[in-house]
Amino acid sequence: MRRWWGLLVVVLAGWAAAADVRDPEWKPLVRQARELRNQARYEAAAQAATAALASAERTLDAFGAARARNILANVRMLQDRLPEAEELLLRALAIGESIRDRHPATLVSTLNYLGDLEFDRPDLAKARKYYERAIEVGETLRGRTRLQLAYALENLGDLDEKLARYHDAQEHYRRAESVVVEARGAQSKYAIDPLFDLAWQDRLWGRFDDARLRYRRAISIASRLDGFERCRLGQALARQGLLELHLARFVEAEPLLRDALRELETALGPDHPLVASSLKDLADLYDRLDRLDEAEALNQRSIATLEKVFGADNSNVAVAIERLAWFYFRKCRVKKAEPLFSRALEILEKKRGPAHPSLASSLLGLARVKLHFNQYEEAEPLLARADALVSGSLGTDHPSTIDNLQSEATLYSALGQPLMAEVRYRRAVQIARAVYGPVHPETADAMFGLAHFLCGQDKKKEAQELVESGAKILEAFYPADHPQTARALLERAGQLYAQKSYDWAEQRFQKALGIMEKTYGPDHSSAASARWDLADVHLDQHRFELARGEFLSVLPIFEKAYGPDCPSVGRLVQRLAKASIGLDDKKSALEYRKKAVALAESYYGPDHPGLATALNNLAVFYMEYRWYSHAEPHMERVVAILEASGEYTPVQLSRQLLNLACLRYYRKDYPGAERLLCRAIAVIERSLGPDHPELVTLLNWLADVYRDMGEKDRAEQCEARIVRIRMNKKK
């Protein structure tokens, strides 16, 4: 539903210029259809437009027939009935060409509608042809009807923006603004859309003061409007509110977004798509502020509004459902997110077809859910399909492919294929640099993703260079007190932490925490996350009391923000156990280890690898205190879970077998330890080859087992093999 307000204002101008002294019968019907459409009463609007078309055709009024077809087609487009809309518009196009000399604005209007239809399909090449033809004919217009040219230029700008051709888009928007100013003046209500478009470009490239000035100009113009047109004020207030939200100026953003909703509800009534959009904007604000119940309720109300307007199976409803799914996913309510992603996908497939690129986001959401639960085989085809849809429509170099590439990299990394993962992380950086340039936050974000991966691959020098470059980008782009500036500090601190430069890391974590607490307050999840990072520094430096205190302050914030059984809460509880062990508080440590197991089992279920990690930590705790009889059943269960799920890397399984073998060794069950070590060695050899470095540890343990069994020759064979592996590694 793109720019339906823009369609209204320029069509009004065209009709006003063509008005006769006596209106024909079709004209009030078209006017009625337009008003009903603006009220989001689409079926009633379609009936009025159909009656207008019948009247115009009965009187052989070609101009009226074209106008009626245009408005009826627009309504059908809003109802996801694109084939009907296309048939109407192609007939209107033929009529428009035949009456071009007398009514060129009618032809431009039809061409714009056809471009919009192809944009939504999307056949972007065909949409471009229609928009360019509309501009060509629009150049001949004079007076008020010249506004049709401005609308065609805005449409072409939208198309180039969709294709990430941002410079071209900006030029089209600037030209549209000059056409409007020339035709109606800089203070005209028709100047509002170009102001919105140019302000968005300013925001994209960090020209925040310029964007704010444009939005304020739009607010000034719109505040003079009344009646239905007053909704323009609501739109302008919302856009400035979203700018302030982007800049983390929440005190300024909230009243703007609330006023926007009030203006829209007053002008349009509660059941309108623009009201639903405003509800979504306010939900985004409360999401950022961790006011999650309010955010959830507003998102649900937005969906209900759209369902009331369009029905349950409309693509606009699907997009709103998907938005709620992403909200749940980010807040670790993944089980609530999955059915919503599936529902959105089902609607979009039904309304847009299985090859439409709008499906890609829901597919990506489902893939992320599968990755979250280690369901890699199910995630892979979803990611492949999403990538094919986006690449096929927008090209392989489009920034929309970046999310897919990074998700694929996560998949391959989890599957133990680091080269495949690295290629995708590097490709994401390459695309971001090509589209946004070397000093844009989107480029920095891609660089951080690559850096985190490289750090895990022990390529710390390149990782540090990437983080430093990305941090400088964020610091130059955003104000000094912005959360993204805090992120720059956190990324730098993370690299220093990985290098064990704890004092330098601590300073940056402290500074980032100060920004987060000032921006969000001390009880916000972003501030708590920075405090967690600081606690990790204390933990690694054996400042266990400090660390435990920080972890305890973070725990209730995370439980509230993400739910009590979220894996992040489980990891936090494990940190508390580690700090308690450092304080020799065995009782608390055991309670935390057991709590982590209970949380994991509640979240993942009894047979999931996510539970295996918590069970292993509990078993290791028992082993450290020589409570072998307590440790053994947990270790056996870990191995059983991994083998049954099949969701493990060879190294993961071999290490679990090693842990269980060590336990048997300590209990002097040497034959049992031997069997487990031989199994672990076979896992590595089968998957990673006979000379993999992971074998060194396993063979060392096996040699010890053989010596304790009195089998010196077999022990020496293991030791000789270790020497060969190390020599081959040097070669």
C-alpha cells in the first residue's frame, strides 16, 4: 500500500483541472469511491467505482471510463487482487493513449498505477518502464496537473531506493520537490511527500539535523490542514518521532508518536491502515524501552486493525504478523514466534505466490528459529529459498542479502565448516561497502559480524583491525551519548578482553555502561548486558565477589526482559555458579548448576543438545569434587542426547566421550575408559582425518590408560602417533 495519499492528492489536482461546469453522472460516483477508499472502506469503494465505470461506458465517456478504472484498480491492488487490477489498468492505458491530447494527466495517472502494480509484484524492470513513460508524458503537463509528474518522479525514486541506488533516488526526490514548488509553492500540502522522502535520505546518511528540519517543515504545512487531510499531520509527527527514536531521544520521541496516533485516529477513525502503522511505531518505541507488555499489546492491536480493514488473509496483515513474530524472537519467546512466521508465510504464499520476494523475511525468521534450536537440516533449505527469492528479484549484490549470508554463515559455523562461514561473512562486508560506502553503520555492522567469527578462529589481528574500523565509523556517525557509540566501546572492549588486556577492556566496558544507563536507565536490558560484560572481566581476574554481585544485579533484569527460562538467563546462572566456585561456595554453585539444567530442560525439552551443555557443566562440577557417582549418569545422558540428535560436531562428541572416559579412569574402570577413548578417536578420524590435532589429547589419555593397565607397548604406540601428528602439523 505505497503512497496512497500521494495518489489522492495528484488525482485530485488532475480532476480539478478537468472539471466541467456540469459534472457528468460518473464524476460524483468516482469522488465517492475515492472518499470511501480513503476511509479504508474498500468494498464499498469498489462498488461506487464500478457504478461510475458503468455510467461512463453507458454515455461513451472515455475520460470517465479511464478515471473509474484507475480508482477501481487501485482499490483492487489494496485488496491483493492484482490480476483484476491489471486488467482494469491495461484497458485504462489504451483509453488514456487515445485521449492523451485532451487529457494527458489521465494517462500519467494510469502509468503510475501500472508502475505501482509491477512494483508490488515485483517486476521492477517493467515498473521502471511505466514510471519513465509517466515522466515522459508528465513533462508535457502544465499547471496543477503537473503534480502528476512529481508523483511519477517520487515513484521512480522509490524504485531506485528499493534497488539500493540511493544517489539516483535522491535526485528523483529533489526533482519532484522542485516540480511541486514550481506548480503549487513550497508551503503547499503537496510538498509534504517530497519532504518525507528527502528527510529519509538525510537520516540514512547521518544528516540528522537536516532530516529534523524537513520533518518540522512538513509538520508546519500539515498543521494548517483540517478534516480528512489532517491525517498528514499525524504522518509528519510520526516520522519525526521515528527519527528521535533512531537517535535514542526517547523523551522527545514518545510525545511525538502519541500525538501522531491521536491525530490519525481523529482524522481517520480507529479502523484504518495508517492508524495500524502508527500503533506499530509506538510499539517500536516501547520495545526499545523494554516496556514489553505495552509493545506486545500495540502490535497485537495493529494486527487486529488490519484484519478488520482487509480481512485475515491480506498481505498487509501478514507483514504485521511477521513483525510481531520478530518481536517475540528478539525477546527469546521463540516458541511464540515460530507459528507466527509460519502464518505470515502461508498468507503471503497464498496472496503473492511462492516466488514473491516478500516471503524471504518470513523464511529467514523460520530459519533463525531452526538455528536457535540447532535444527540445522531444517534451517538450510529455508535459508537457500530466502536467498534465491531476494537474489532473483533484487540481485546478488543487494543489501537485503546480507541477513541471509550471515545466517548461512552461522549455520556453516555450527556445522563445523568454518571456510564456508568465512566466505559468507566476507561477502556480507563486501556488499555493505559497495552499497553504503566504507564509513556507514551498515558496513560497520557487517565488519563486526566478520570480526566476531575471525576471533573465534584465532585470527585476532584481523578481527581487531575490523573492530577498530567499525568502531570509528559508529563514533563519527552518531552523537557521543548514543547507544551505537556505546556499542563501539563494547566492541573494542570485547577484543581487548579476548586478548586478556583486562584493565583496558574494563575501562571501555565501564564507559559503555555509563552511556547505556544514561540513555535507558539502570534496569534496562542493554545496560544489564554491558554490566554482564564487566562482570566477565571481574570473573576472569578472580574478583569473584564483585563478579557475583554484578551477575546477581543482571539476573532479574534479564528474567523480566527475556523470560525466566531463556538460554541467556541459563548462561547467566552458569556464570553465577562459576563465581560461587571461585568463592568456594559449593552449596550455591551446586544450586546454580542444577537451576541451569532445569532452565534448559524447560526451554529445550529433555532430548535437546541445549540441555546437554547444562548437564555437562553439572557433571563436571561433580567430577571436580570427586562425586563420581553423581557425575556419571549426567555424562552418560549427555552422550546419549548428542548421539540421538545427530546435532553435534565431531569435536563436541569426542570431548563428551573424553569427559566420560576420564570419569571411568578416575574410578579405575580402565577397560571402560579405553572403550570410550577409542570411540572418541574413531569419531575424529572418520570426520576430520587421522592427523587432526584433536587426536593428541585423546591419544595422551589413552596412553595413560594403557600404562595403568600394564600395556606398555600399546601406550608407546599412542605416544609415537602423537609425535607423528605434531610433525605433520609443523610440515
